[in-house]
Amino acid sequence: MHDHNNIRLPEGSIEKETTTLNLGPTHPATHGVFQNILELDGERIIKADSTVGYIHRAFEKIAERRPYYQITPLTDRLNYCSSPINNMGWHLTCEKLLDVKTPKRVDYLRIIIMELARIADHLICNSIVGVDTGAYTGFLYVMQYRELIYEIYEEVCGSRLTTNIGRIGGFERNFTNTAFQKLEKFLKEYPGVLEEFENLFTRNRIFVERTKGVGGISASRALNYGFTGPNLRAAGVDYDVRVHSPYSSYEDMDFIIPIGTTGDNYDRYQVRNAEMWESLKIIEQAYRKVQEFKGAEAEVFHADVPAYYLPEKSDVYTKMEALIYHFKIVMGETEIPPGEVYNSVEGANGELGFYLISDGGRAPYRLHFRRPCFVYYQAYPELVTGGMLSDAIVTMSSLNLIAGEMDA
Amino acid sequence: MSLTNDIIKTRLTEKFGELLGAWEEPYGMLTFTAASDQNLKVMNFLKEELGFNFLTDITAVNYPDRKGEELAVVYHLHNLVDNIRMRFKVFAPVEKPDIYTATGIFSSANWMERETYDFFGVNFVGHPDLRRILNVDEMDYFPLRKEYPLEDQTRIDKDDEMFGR
């Protein structure tokens, strides 16, 4: 028998029973492997119990025997909607440990890639919120621009989803002209698309009524629950790692942190849209700065740290030093200083932190990922309890939960 | 006046004295060790008096060679107003890894502690729901402890038809 204590029945009414609904782990509306055991009174949720871990892959353990450069592919598989940010976060953590200073041009190129990834991620999240409220058109329409972003990744690193982009110290190769042409095309066409996307949703009555006042959280609760990223900013706290502890020369960029007030699904949607506009601004600035480099400087795409930066393959075959360093890096013979580093980047859904302890060996002694959505997903029962089942679906997608990241 | 590592250190030393030790600043982040039963008092002091209102992370590290303090629970805290981060550790013996739970101070500690329990077996005393979170419930060991090494990738004695070693 179910626990009836939570339901107050009117005098003289017949006894009421609640329903237990197993939502997930594989359910088309959950967009990922999430399980929630819901206790329902009609369509109203009176209790939710989340289970996570269905795609746990023990990355932290695997990382303990991999050399540093082989951990990048593991980070791809955390938040796979914006893997370049995870890759860069990992490179930046290593560079902090190894005390590697990257040239400005590398920083700006990284910013371009990271902001493209942020746009791709926000685009998916917001359009999925649209899908869950009944509008498939927006989702399909913006997909072609995510595709364009993926083509840019492809030009830079050769892959699309799990990018493994860049190396410790910079990129594996310089951006090609095609990459810049595609970027220009994106910068030219995307504002119009985003505007149309906003026209479709922002003042759409069905969308507003489905999202406004649903799944809200106060700023103090959000902080207490460890919210970060757009979800925290939607609740009104202007915390952004890009501004609070700038990395990769974000301090050279001029942008604002959009914030919301109520922390509900509509605010989260609005904050993400506003962030996409800011990201566009950042990309434009970074691209202008990249174009200002002339001559030899315009060819710089990695830091001059031969001991840590994997050399180009053609050099390995023809140059002695490159061969030696290649051998040392691959065989794990490079000097890694012992140390303890916490480094974080502003991932698309929050503060993505890397806590790395090195004992001087070829692999980390301990590596811990602070995955933003693992931390804030625990607030989900509080957000949906008392609401309707169909609102819980929208809340879930508007939180931008990525199962791969949560389960690490 | 904004906080600096020195101010935090002075304030903490005034309050807790000898209970805190091993002061370090690796890569600029203030780090210290607290006596294992003081973690909540330290955290509460940091939150209420010094404005560390955001719990960034809880995790653990296993040092099998340190007798009596094999498990280190590591807390990362962030003061969002003065924008300063810090970290502190408490150590526990692996035979009796009891540490007080921080769920009363930060709701976010709930799953972080469950994860730490899941992988290291740290018993968070007073935790409302200390179950495994990422691993299966039937698991009877704590996989991130160093006593469970990963399988040797070069082993050749294993014949696996499906995956072809």
C-alpha cells in the first residue's frame, strides 16, 4: 500500500490511491538515460526519486593509468554536446600543472572553438525544450547550424561529436582557410537564424504558458544545491567562471553575463538564448583578434613546449628532436611535476572542474571531474514535486542534463 | 576589504588553532588539513563567518601508504562575493572511515558524498541516504581505492572470443 500521508482528502471522500510511475531509464521524453520513480496523484507528482549511473564508465579509474594526453578522449564523453569545452578544460588543467603559457593566438582560437561549442550545446537544449512543449520545427531548423559548427570542428580536428580537439599547449594543426570560411558563414547567417528561433518561442503563448513559473528555484536554494552555469544565472546569481577566474584570455573579451530572476524553465531558456548572443559577440571579437596577427605570428597554433606538446607526425619522421620528444611523451617518460591542481572552465551547463593530483608519474595519481549536472540534478525532485508530470519533462530538458556527464 | 589567503589563514588559526595544519598554497589555492572530527565546524565557520557560501566539490583520495589516514576527503569551497576558492582535507583510517556529513550545511553535499562513499567507502555519519549512486547496489568493494588496480592491458592469458584479445 502506498503512503497516503501526503495527500489531504476532503471530508467524506473515498480513499484515494497514488500511482507509481517508472519514468525512464530509457524513455523518449527523457533525452538520455535517466530514471525517475514518480509517485503520482493523478497527474500531479507527490514524490520523485532519481536514479543515476546507468552509463557509468569509470573514467576516473581509467584515467589513473593513462598518460595525460590520452585522457582527452575520456573528457569528450562527459558532456558530449559540447566536447571541445571539456577538452580545453582538460588541456588548461594540464597546462596549469605543467606551467605552460599558451600564446595569445592559441587562446583566441580556443575561445572561438569553445564558444561555438557553447552555442551548439545551448541550441540543442533550448530546441529540445521546444520539442517537449510541442514544437518540433525549431529543433529541425536549428540543426543545420549545429551541423555547420560540427563542420568547423571537423576542419580543425577531423571529428565531429567526440572531438578530442587540441593538445596540451595548443592545437594539433593550424586552422585551415576552409575553417575560417565556414566560421565567417556561421557568423553571417546564424544571427538571423537565432532571431527566427526566438520569434518562434519567446513570445509564443503555448511555450510561455508551458514554461513560465514551472520548475523554478530561488537563488539561495540554487546556490545551496550547487547550481552553476545558465541554471544558476537564471535564478539571478551572476556567477560565470569565464569572468570570475578568466582562463584562455577571456579577460580580453567584452561580454555580459545574462541573468534571470525566477530560475524557472522560461528564465533558463531566456538566459541560454541571451548567452548565445553573447557567445556570438565573443566569437566575433576573438576572430577579429586572430586576424590581427600577421606574418610568423599568424602561423602560431601551439605553445613552444616540446617536452609536452606532441610533435607533428611528419616531423617525427624527419627530425631528431621531434622523434625523441614524441617517444618520450608516448612512452610516458616526460617529467611531470608532482602537484595538486583544481581548474575549472565554464562548461555549457555549468562549472566543469578538474581536480588533478599528480605524484610525478606518467598518469595522474587521482583525477576527479566536477560534473555540473551531477551536482545540480539532485535538486530535480524538489523542482518537480507538486507539479504536473508533463511539466517535469520540460523541467528535465531545460536543466540541460547530459547523462554522459552525470555518470562519468 | 576583500579576502586573501592570509586573512583566511589568520582567522582560521585564531578560531581553531592546532586543530588545523599542513598549510599550503599549491597553484594559489589555500589548502589545509583539519582534524577529522572538525570538518563541519570548519565548514560552518567558513560559510557563516568568511562567506564561503558555495560548495564546489567533495571527493576523496586514497593513500594506501599513510597508515591510519589512508583516506583523504577533500572539500573545495568558493566564496562567490570575494571570488576566492579554497580547499581543505580531513583524513580517516581505512578501517573506520567515519566522517561527519555536510548535508546539513549544503544540500549539494548529498550526492557528492554518496559518490565518495560509492567509490571510496567513506562512511558519512548522519547522511540521510547513504547508498551507492553510480555503481550497482550489489557491489561489495570500493573501486577507486588503490588496492583495486586496473587490469593489465598487456596480459595475454585471457582468451576472449567476443572481443578478440
